Amino acid sequence: MDWDIVKDWMILHGVRIAIIIAVSVVCYLALKRIVPFVMKYMRKAQLQKHSEIEVEKRAKTLSRVFIFTVTVLIFIVASFMILAEFGINIGPLLAGFGVIGVAVGFGAQYLIRDIIGGIFVIIEDQYNVGDVVRIGSVAGIVEEINLRRTVLRDLDGIVHFIPNGESGISSNYTKEWSRVNLNISVAYGTDLDKAISVINRVCREMAQEPYWKEALIKTPEVLRVDNLGDSGIDIKILGDTKPIRQWEVMGEIRKRIKAVFDQEGIEIPWPHTKVYFGETRQSKRRRGQGAPSSPGEEPPEMLPPEDGYDTQSDL
């Protein structure tokens, strides 16, 4: 091996390859520093229209997608430049990639659909990293978004990878603000005005505490009597919270209402059934007249039950 040729090649092309790699690394590091700075500047301009939490999630999502996309482009450009330094003519290579791309395109329809879907998800700001969403039949917190797929982690800790082209209908539970939508059931014998007054009092007292005051946008209160159920009467409570805080607030409301209902003697019903046992005409007559039954008397005729269930047919 002629080491002089190798030495000359290293001096000429090796240095260029090293420079290409160094410039690529510098561009990548600069990108990671500049993009968050730019997003921080953009957040200040958007704070007038959106909440700080929402703007922060949006900036985090855009930063990840933009950094990933530009990093891929830097890698591709650097790879072609290095191949050129090795003496490989990249013109035919690019043409070959074009032909292969057309052929592969027919088999990559789903990939293209996913990328287009991801572009619309990001442009339309449908959801961001940190949001709780339902995509199709899967619900969870968004851990990652890119142009091809969305990654959700559900309450069981299971990670779901959902192609953006298959997302269909997506529902965002935490966009800008969230809502307390809660039904509290009371027994039929309850004084509804008293129950409503107690519930509203509990919510007001809760909203005055510093921790819960920070979580609430609008104090929860009774909206209406929502339903006359099989075992009780449902009272609907509505209120607005900061994003993703609604489940925490609803859990605390349930706990406090249970404690206060116990103190006030307000019953929270549970499913139960009232059973009525029917009686015969003869037994009803005997009870009214006090006459004993005589031997050989015909079988008594059953009265239909006035209320409840017929024990002969249903029990």
C-alpha cells in the first residue's frame, strides 16, 4: 500500500470529511439551543390569547418536531457530501433514489398518509405533548408527537403508538382549560333544596383554600337536578379548572360531599329493590271479617299485586 497516496487523500478529503461532520454537529447543537429560544419568544407573543400552560405545551411540541425534522435533513445532506468526498457520483444515486422512491411510493401510501396527518395535527394544534386525549378507542397522556405517529400512555402505564393517518376523531380533554362535570346522587326522601345548598357551600369553601383556588377557573356549583334514577336523584355539578386538574378537583369534591352529607343526615343511595308479596282475596276477606276458613273450601284466587313484583312469576 502506498502510504503517500493515503496520506495525500487524508489531507485533502479526510480534512473535508472532518469539517463536514464538525459543521453538522455544530448545526445540530445550535439548533437545540436556538429553537427553544425562538419558541420562548413566540410564547410571549401568544400569552395574550392563550394560557401559559397551553403555550408552554405548544412550544414544547413544536420544538421537538422541528428539531427532529431538521436533524434528519442535516444527516442526509452530510451523508451525501461525505459520499462525494469518497468519489461516489451522487447524481446517478439521486436519480436512482428518485426511481426507487416512485416504486416504493405505491407501497408507502400509509406512510405518506401518516405524515400528512401529522402535519395537520401540528398545524391545526389539535393536541400537544402533555395533553390528555382520546384517539379512536385509546385515551392517555401525549408523551411524544412527530410527523408519523403519536405516542400515548394510558392510566395503566401502557404505551400506545398511533399512526397519525389512523387517528380519526381525536378528543382533547385538556386544551386551554378543563371542566368539572359531576353527578351526585341523593335518596328520594331528601330535601333537594337543602342538598343543593350543602353542595354549593362545600364547593365555595373548597374554592377559598389556596391550593384549590389556584386549580379552579370557575367555582363548581349545582347546575340542575339532572335525572330521576332507579335508586336516587342525580344532581349535576359544573365548574372550570386549569388543564388536567379536573379529575383531582372532582375527587376532592366527592370526598368532602360524602363527609358533609354524613353530618347533615343526607343519604347517598345505593341500588336496591322493593319487593311486594301479593295476598289472596280470601285472606284479605278474613283479615277484614275475622272468619276462619272452612274445610273443603275452593283454592283461593290470587289477587294481582298492587305494587312491586308478582312473587309467583318474578321471584
